[in-house]
Amino acid sequence: MARRTALVRELRRTDREAADAVGKLRKPSAGVWAIDQVAADDAALIAELLAAGADAREAQGNVAAGTATREDLRTASGRLRDAVEAAALAASGVLTGASHTASEDTTRRIRTTLQAAATGGAAARRALWTGTIDRDLDVGGFGVVAEPEDDPAELAAVLAPLRRPSGSPTQRQAPEPAAAGSKGLERRQAERDEAKLRAAAERARGAADAKRRQADRLSDEARTAADEATIAEHAADAGEEAARAARVALDR
């Protein structure tokens, strides 16, 4: 939510309509929020999950095409389960750390959303990678052979050294050098760190503005109180003077 608030503030400077649209987005569930936090804090864990999801989808298609074996599919599916479980455990830890209860239903929804995003279309996979999933997802596409959508070039470069493609060697694409994927992970982590620092700065700026407004209000109230006290003192002086004059008149 802090990232969404920072984004709304940033958009409001240039595109009020877009800022209003982002501001009206519904608040994600606790499980989705935890997934997004994991994506922001552990790019390597999410990259492994996305690579496993891509390999599982590819293995499904290769088995259907006769270029991979059932054993290939079982291996890819097992890796996906392990990656989902690791990410779900991290998300549950986020919830616990934030004093939220990770109920059995919440944990189940976390696992389902992670698998659905990792094996889904390009938009869902990108949302998982960038930590911008906004709702619980259901597994609908995996299990049905379909032409997978290409990931954005930057994400594809990060995942390439983590991929374990199945099928015949002639249909496998040579992976990118590991250094390229490592560099992409480092860059993405740096971008996320920078975004978190920007969000923290926005929060600090908001708190400073609130304190300044409070100080201005208190200053105004203090000035008003001082003016009222002066008026009251003048009234008291006038009353005392009138009382003395009345006493003098009585003594005559």
C-alpha cells in the first residue's frame, strides 16, 4: 500500500486521471500483499519461481508435442512445487512478521496465486516479478496446452540462466550467460531498493508536512490565546479601576 500511495502522489503531478484510477484500485488481500512484499525483498526467490513456472509450461507443451517425456514433466512439476512452497513460506513469514495470522485458507490462497502467476500469461508473470499483483489468482491456464507468451526482454535475460528446458536438444535455445542474469537480478534489486527508499522518503516528507501543519496550527492557537489573554487582562484592569473608583465614591 505504501508503494501504491507513493505512485499516486507521483502520478498526481503529471496525470491526475491515472492517479485517481490507481487510487481507486481495491486493497489487496493479506496474502497478495505478502507476496508483493516477498517480490520486493527477494528477487532471486521470485526469479527461481518464474523460471520453474516457465519450464513447467514448456514441459507440458513438449510432452504434448512428443519432444519430451513424462519424466521430464514430473521433474519440471516437482521443481515448480518446490519453488511455490519456498515463496509461500517466505510470504507466510512476512505475514507473521507483520502480526497477521497466516491461516490455512490464506496459505492455500498464497500457494494458488503464486502458481497461477508463475505459470500464467506475460501480464501475471510480470506482476509477480514487479510485486504488483493486486488480487488473488486461480490456476486456470496450466494443464491446458497453449502457446506461452514471451516475457519482457529484461525478465527473460534474468531467467535464462535459471531455465532447465526439456525436449530435444534441437528445440532448446542456448541460455544467456549467467553473468547477464546475475546482472539483471542485481539491477532489479537495486531498482526495488531505490523504490523502497523513495517510498520511505515520501512517508518522511508526509510526516514532516503534517508536523509543520500541526506546528502552524498550534502557533495560530497560541497567538489567539495570547490576544484573548491580553484582552482579558485589560478587562480585569478596567474592572479593578472601576471598583477602586466606586470605593472612593462610597468613602466620601
